[in-house]
Amino acid sequence: MDATLWVLGSAGWMPQAGQETSCFLLEAGEHLIMLDAGTGVANLDLAAEVLARHDRLSVLLSHYHLDHVVGLMYLKRFAAGKRVDVYGPGRPVYPKTTEEYAGDLLQSALYSSGSSGFAREVRYHDYGGRDFDVCGLPVAVRPQIHSSPSFELRVGDLVTYATDTSFDPAAWKDCVHSLLLLHECWQVGAGDPRHTSVEALAAGLPRERFGRVLLIHHNPSWGADERAEVERIAARRGIELARDGMAIAL
């Protein structure tokens, strides 16, 4: 299956110069899938021709932190005439459904279009921490270590998406092959236990199981020296830093 992924938002927590927060667009055959909906949704102009080819968009949420969901309200500009299906963890791993969390975020007092007004038709689904499929395309789900329930999402054998998680080498020992791994990188060495360091990833990731590895969810507090150090350590393992605007053929 021919597929292309666009990096729309590679920053974590908050936008910074040239980087929006977590959002990735995957076109795989007849499927159009968005991985998380951070402020990077605003970069959908980069894939305008792709959007025009599809009447339906599926949005897969790894969790509900604002830097991963706030862009749902931006979809009105890009998907007003489409059907949008939003898949989130929901119950039973959270106390509320995905639709309820979207209703909290997009309530009329905060967003005039509400949680169902940003597209022609909006449907919400809970995957509940279990594998599911999007119009026949399988999505494998794996729990991650984070401050709130967060889930790795693997779309077929195309893309594995792992953001907002600490890195456990044992959990990756027998991981399934993907053409592309998008993995968060928040720090150089040990620090925040809810997030991943490039040193841990470089030492413990079975690099041979992935065609290409991009580091995402970059820490906006990085200075030039810290970013250069992350790039240096990653490059030793053939790992790259993602940047907004990248288009990757799979």
C-alpha cells in the first residue's frame, strides 16, 4: 500500500518558533488518518491536495492532554465538508468517554461551533486501550508510562506512534516491525520519568526493527546546544529529529 506521512506538529507542550504541537497526517491508500490533533492541525495547508482527495478523516488520539487535542477546533477550516471520526482512549481507561472530553474542551462557552460543529459529520469512538480498526485498517494499541493513561498506536505495518511516554527497553525487545517509528524525545539524559531521553532511546531501541526513526514531541525549553546534543546522540543510531513540514513516503 502506497502511503505518505506529513509532520504537521513535532513540538511537545507548547508551540515554539517553527514548530507546532503534536499532529501527523497519514495517507494510506483510501485512508486519511491524523495522529493526535495538537496545534499542528493549523499546518494542514501543507497537505491541501491530500485533503481534497478524501471525504473522510479519522483522528486517532493517544491521550487527552491539551497539546494533543486543542487542534480539533481548527478542523472547521479544513474539514467542514467532511465526515470526521475521532478515536480516543475513553472508557474504561478514563472515567469519561472521548465524546464527553471533547464536549468539555469544545463547549459552547469556549468554542462557538461545539464538539460536533467542526465538520459535516462528527463521530466519537472509544478504543478503551484495545486494538481496533479504521475502515478495515488495523490499529494496534499498547499502554505507555505517563502522567495520565497514554497509548502507543501502530497503524498496520506503516507507522508506530509513541509519544508522551518514558522509554522501557524491555517493552521494546519484541516489538513489531514498522516502516516508520515516531517516538518522543524530551531530554538528553535521565530526568522527567514521564518522558523519554535520547540517551535511553539510543541505547535501548531495537533500531533494526524500523525502516526510519524520527524523534518527535521535542521539549520547547531546549536551547541550541541541547538540541545539537540530541541530534548528535541520535545520529549515531541513524535516528533523526522530525521537523514540521516533512513529507515521508513509506
